Amino acid sequence: MTEIPEASPAATDIDALLVALRPKLHRYCARMVGSVIDGEDVLQDALIKAVEAFASSGPIGNPEGWLFQIAHNTALDFLRKRKRREALHSVAEVEMMADQLDAVLSRQIASASLRTFMRLNVTQRSSVILMDVLGCSLAEICAVMDVSLAAAKAALVRGRAQLRKYADEPDDAPQPKLSDADRKRLGAYVAHFNARDFDAIRAMISDDVRLDLVNKTRMTGKAEVSRYFGNYSNVSDWHLVPGLVEGHPAVLVFDPNQPDSRPKYFMLLNWSVDKVATIRDFRHAPYIIDGAEYLV
């Protein structure tokens, strides 16, 4: 994560807030753009914008709301650039109270798939995520989305109604599968990793390999990235399994002491010919697995 240049008390406070809010901000971004992976990209852009704006922003009355507004606007920018434009309809100024949810329905909304959230328009999606997933108040929703109270209530009610409708529909999305080439390459990488044969792993990476240890550091080149494998050799809290995350070939990382649990995090590999060209490891960003659709 980008650091504040000056180590002033104010900078320390905002830096601590960025660290504390990162999982919550990611949860919002991922559901806004429909992907935990793209959501991390949006989050990183938002944090950079926040750091750059902080120095000249003056006193910030509500730093958390300020950060969510930056994340919200960054997510909208991402959606526009991705050319998945969604109509930002102005909602009529109607007095429509946001209904209170029972516990069961609240859990259903909070656990809805990212693909389901993407079926809502932007205003409905944002309002439902903010209130029913992140627990924000209507006043906070208005501040983040920069809309009136009536508009926020209307978007919330309509978004909830749509999610109820979608929840009753069968999920007919085709089940993704690893290609034979990906299964072979990932299988070899995982087998060597689990056997702690890191010399064999080093032979699989390209000379100019790039590593993004998300929320921690970046490395470039075989010599530098080799230290990363050395760090894994010193711990035993991982067991790797090839799979898919959001349809992307991925390495799922499980806790060997909890064999029946969900994966703790995952890694993404990109290949150039038969060599690993990039590694994106989310060990230090475990929040990213929340809401991810994965397949072992």
C-alpha cells in the first residue's frame, strides 16, 4: 500500500485508518465491480487517490466517509472505463421508507454473489451494499453517493426487491473448468510448492518474473523473487491446491490444520510460454477471498 510521505501525527492517523478500513473498503469495491480481483485494483487506485488528496484536503470531519466516497467514485470510474456503463437514473423524490429486514433476509443479501449484485443498477447496488453488507446508515449512504435521503431510500427499497427476485431464480451460469494446459502447469507448480522443492519452482519462473505480494511488497527478477520462496519455506501454515477464482486459473491456499475449511487466500499466475511471468499473491490481503467464487 502507498505510504504517506510525512510521518506527522495526522499522517500516522490517516495511514492507520487506511490499514484498518482496507478489508471493508475492498468488500464494497468488489461488490460494486463484480469481482474480488478487480475490486482490489479499484481499492489500490482509491488508496492512492486518498493519499494524494490528503495532503491538500485540510481537516476532514468524517475520514471514513471521505474514504468511502473516494472508493465509490473510483469504482464508478472503473465501470465506465470497462465500458459496462450502467444508467445512473435520477430517482424521483418520493417518500419511501427503507423497510427493516429480518435477520434471515439480511443474511441472504449480505451473502449474495458478486454476479447477482452486478444485476442491480449502480445506485441500487451501492445503497444495498452500504446498508445491508457494511451496515452504514441512510445518512452515510447519502454522503457516499451524494444523493438525497429520498433517493437513497428509493434505491435501497428497489435494490432489495430486485435481490429478492434474483434469489428465487436458478443459477444457470456454466461451471468453469481448467484447460488441460492450465491444469498441467498449475499442477506442476503446486506439486513442487507442496513438496517444498523451491529449486524446481525457481526453474519454472522467468528471469524477469514480477511478484506482487499484495498489501506488502513487490519484487522483480528471479534473484529477488527467489527470496519470496525462501520465506514460504520457513512457515507451515499453507497447503496449495490448483483451482479457479472467478473463472481465472488460480492457486488456492488452505490451512493444513483445517482441511475442511474454505481457502485462506489465493495466488494468480501468468505464464509466458512455459515460464511463470507474474505472481500475484494475496497472503497479506486475506480479505480478498470474501465473496469470491472459487472452484477446487
